[in-house]
Amino acid sequence: MRAMQLIRPGTKLVLAERPDPEPAGGEVRVKVSACGVCRTDLHVVDGDLSDPKLPIIPGHEIVGRVDKLGAGVTSVSVGQRVGIPWLGYTCGACAYCNEGMENLCDRPLFTGYTRDGGYATHTVADARFVFPLPPSGDDVATAPLLCAGLIGWRSLRIAGGGKRLGLYGFGAAAHIIAQVARWQGREVFAFTKPGDAAGQDFARSLGARWAGGSDEVPPQLLDAAIIFAPAGALIPAALAAVRKGGRVVCAGIHMSDIPAFPYRLLWEERQIVSVANLTRADAAGFFEIVAQAGIVTTTTPYPLEQANQALDDLRSGRLHGAAVLVP
């Protein structure tokens, strides 16, 4: 198979020819048709996340077809269209798994970080963490749903049921969740990098009631805000933008340091909470919503060999929506 692999954090990915992987018991091999490029991939490649498996094939927004089954697999069949997400394995035995919080498992494996992912023509996955998808559909359009959509959905649920929702960082996740929030009848307030007029126009095209820079104050206090950008400085800004009892949700796996801020921003029962990973139940609930709400993703496809370019475009903010690799 062909794969773009990371040899050492902080370096470019390298194209490699590797033997096709063989699924062990309980695993499946998937022929990859599309793999989204997520900001978490940047954190892996740039070395923000410690102790990746090296060399590692990044990528955890995978859509493809099962082409080989390991022993004992009955949940999917050869030829079936499936998705593979970030959470690639949980132990099923720790206190968190036993309490229904597998996203906090003590001994997890993560696709594209601690087990090989989808920047390749083929990948192997634990069958328990492979999601059946409808047999037809646009694979490129579906790929961002496997993380940007799922983490956005978990973040939206944790944000609560408030009507006025702020989204800081209007990228892959926000452009999906803005559509879900609008379908739910909420008002979306989009915050982009200061001066990003194109990004603000993009947000308005998806139904945002207001769009402005992250240094601006929204016209009304928000019930909740979700921060997708990995910038800790946005937390005080978001706290200042939410009402009494409002909630600020940090959706990223990595964020720069949070600067000191006055206690008055947190007072009056405002809350800061984080989101970690996802659960299989999240996926089941989210994909039902996708079908009902008619979610449409905005994507830019790249050949597999241009993975470094896709990462650079994401890093520099040149993308609206999501980048997707096509092997």
C-alpha cells in the first residue's frame, strides 16, 4: 500500500510503500476512499501531542470499504461502506469504560496517533470502532463528519440547550455544527480571525445571525460558546461574551496556555468545560441527526501525495470547511 507517514514530529510527512496490513482477530482492513485532514493531525505532526507511535500514518476521518475481515468479526461485511474515527480502541475494563465514559478510558488507542490511520490506501481498525455508513454517498463529503462532526456534536450537547450559541474558530467543525444548531432553531454567532471577511461571509452563508472577529463583542450576550480554535486567549473573551450561568466549551485536544483573567469573568456561575474524544453513542446519535438535518460539508480534496500541502493550508488558515485526502 501507499501511505504518507510521519517519521519524526516537526518534519514533513514522507510517502512510503508498505505491505498491505493484515487484520488480526477482531479487526478489519479497510480500503480508504477518503480521509479528512483534522487540526488534531496538525497537533500530531507538529509535536504538540506527546508520544505518538512512530513512524505513524496520521488520519482519523476515514471513509472506505471493508476488504478483509479478521477472525471473529461479524459486525461488518466485506464490501461494506464504513467510517473510522479518532477513538480506535478502549480497554472495556477500567472504571471509565464501566461507567459509560469510554472517551476517558485509561488505556485507549487513537487512530492516526497511537495506531496507524487513514493517510494511506489501506488501514486496519478494531471492528468495534468501525461505523457502518449508508451504502451510497459522497465519501469526500462524509469524511469530515468522522471527527469534525462528531467532536462538534459532543461539544454542542455539552454546551447545553441555550438559544444563542457562539462558535470561536469557524473551520471544519464549526461549519458542520452551525448547520446542526440552526436546524435545532438556535441562533449562531460566528467568531473568526480578526479581519477574515471571507470566513465571516462563509459563516453567514451557513445561517450565522452574526459574524465577526474573535476580538469583537457580539451584539447580544450568548447562552454558550464553543471554542474550536486552539488559542487559550479566547477563553477570557468567550467568558466575557456569555451571560450569567453561561458555559464555555473547549473542544480541542490541544490549546495554548490560558492567560490570567479577572475572577469577575467567571463569577455568576459561568463555567469552563472541556471535551475529550468521543464515544460510540455519540456517533450513533450524530449520524441520525446528519440524515434528518441534511448537513452539507464544504470540502477541498487533495491527492494523498499532497498531504503536506493540505496540512500547510489548514495551518495557515487558507481553507474554508475541510481538507480531504483522496488516495
